Amino acid sequence: MIMEFTTNLTDTAVLEELGQRITRQRVDRNLTQAALADSAGLAKRTLERLESGSSVQLVSLIRVLRVLDLLPQLDAVLPPAEP
């Protein structure tokens, strides 16, 4: 089942869905948790927490998105301000 982010979702549900999506991206790239965590400069436990839907620091998510080459897609969510 595909879950879409809506305002009705709880914070916990959003964190769990983000974790599942990060896991899917990692697996699709044939990366282990250890390899992704190392490339992102994180402890493996931090990545495990992110993938399980636990709360982590925002910088951890940014580092993981950068390694997965997904950081540029944040522009679609939060477009830059017009000059």
C-alpha cells in the first residue's frame, strides 16, 4: 500500500513512512545500513533509528538524502523564494 503524506497523519506515521522510504531507497541502491551510515558520517544506530521511524536530528536526514542523491528533490517540497 502506498501512503501519501497528508495533514491527517500523525507525526509518528510520517516518521515511519519516511523511514520506510529511506530503507527502500537504500535497498534499491544495494547499500547496507553500515555502508550508508558510513558514507553519511553517521553511526549505524542513527540510521537504524531513522529507518525504523524514530525521531533523529534533521542533519542526519540531510546527510542520508545527500548520499542517496535525493537532496535536490527538496526543492520540490520547499521551492526557493522568488527574488
